[in-house]
Amino acid sequence: MRRLLTATALTTMAWTGVALADGHGIGACLITKTDTNPFFVKMREGAAAKAEELGIALSTYAGQVDGDHETQVQAIETCILDGVSGILITASDTSSIVPAVQQARDAGILVIALDTPLSPIDAADMTFATDNFLAGELIGQWARAAMGDAAEDAVIATLDLNVSQPTVDVLRNQGFLQGFGIDLGDPNVIGDEDDPRIVGSDVTNGNEEGGRRAMENLLAQNGDINVVHTINEPAAAGAYEALRAIGREDEVLIVSVDGGCPGVQNVADGVIGATSQQYPLQMASRGIEAIAQFAEDGTLPEATEGKEFFDTGVALVTDEPQDGVDSIDVAEGMDLCWG
């Protein structure tokens, strides 16, 4: 049975339906994984501000939890019925969402994936995203450099997103491992490496409670873990709490990806060693601009040169810079953060 749309989605859906029923203006939809993660909150703010600036009627939808695929499919169906010009989506299940996305494209709607590429990536008209592999690679390179010679005997755990292994999850995980100097297996899959330094992985659903639970599970398997890669900063905060509960918070290096203000503050406070900062507001605002251009003259957005997607940028944030790894400090990260 399909889940109900969020209250926010229902409210904005009604407003947009009226705006488009009279044939006035341009309609657009933003569909995020949840409406509580600060990353998606900032994405919604960016889309709403740009839509208001350009006179676009925007509907926003979100899953109940990260991984809520059914609600996202229902949202796409609603957007098709509303006759919008474009859909921006951060897909919870990057493969299973493809048939619904194709229905929207067949209806003449521009579909742009935000942050999380679909599988395959060309299932959407374009992807506006962080280079998530690079984001993972930067924190992997930093962690390896920060550990020095001890990196050769590291005891590594990865706290990933969910069992469906969405592309953003795979890219960050594999980027981190490569950056740390670990030979990858299939770069499209999490968990097939044979490096003995990797002692376990678990899923977090991208939230603090999931991060705490996953960290507890992994510590029960191996109490010597000293390096933790986390899918995002809420998961990192949960992992830290689990480590603090057993008095090991100062013995384990945690690295992450997001760049939200709470996460950057956690870098300043020593909870996270380094994080890769991404820019959700820019993803969403540029996505709305692309929809406006498409509605005006049919122009499709173009990828960054040499990439399959439009790269919205990434920067490593840390107050412990390492030779050979580009980074910005916490003060600059706080100027650029969100949430």
C-alpha cells in the first residue's frame, strides 16, 4: 500500500494545481528523500527561492524515511497529472525509480536528478550533483595522510546508507576506499573488496540513530575499529555517540560527507576529523533555472566538460590539513555551510 504524501507536499500540490489549471505559468516539482534531513531542507529552500524569483509554481514532496521509494513514485505520478514542465528528484532507489522517471520524460517533462545519479545515469535528462566519488576520495586521502604509517594497519568500518546501495552511497564508499589506498573490486558495488583492513559495513538510513546502531553492531564484531567512513554527518554523529559510550571517541578517526553547519561544527569540536562539503542550494536553484529554460525554448541542460553530470562542487573541510590533500578550514566551511 502506498504511503501518504507529507503534509507539505499535499499543501503545495493543491496550490500548484490551481496555478496550472488555468494554464498560467510554469510548474515544477521537487521530490526529496525526506523533508527532515538538513541537506534536503536547504535544497527545498534553494528551489523555492529560485522558483519565486522566476515566477514558477513549485510543488515539493518527500518520502517518510530515506529509502521510501513508493512515495516518490506516487509524487512523480502526481507531477505528470499536474502537467509540470520539470521534476527535480533525489531518488531513494536509483534503479527502481527509472520506469516512473521514463513515464515523466515520455510526457515531455524535463527530469533532473539532484545529488544522487539514477542507475543508469542517463535515465534522467541530467544530473546536478556533487562529484560524490571525489567527495569520498578526498576524505579517504585525508584519513590516510592523517594516520601516516599506521594507515597500513588500519581497522576500517564503513557506515553506508541502505541495502539498496543507491549510487550516491556507492560512489562515496568507493571513493573513500580508493582515496585510502584500498584496491576496489567492482566499483559499482559496496562490500566486495578483499583488503583485510576492512572489517565490516552496516547501513544507517542516513540518520543519527541509524549511525549509532550501525556503529554498535560493528564494534560488537570488532572492538579495534579505528577508522570510520560515514555516508553523511548525521550518521557520523550517531557513530560518535556509540564510541563515546564505551570511551573510545578519542581513539577512532571519523570522516564524512555533507558540509552542513552542524557537521562543520562537529569538525571544529573534534567529533569528525574531516568532511567533504557539498552545496545543495546550488543544485536545486540551478535545477529550477534549467526547468525555466527548458519551458521557454526546449533547451536541455549540459554536463560539465569531461563528466556525465553537472558538477556543483565539493571542498574538504578540516582544521588539520594534510600535505597533498586540498582543503579549506572550518572558518571557511562555516561561511559556506547550510542547515
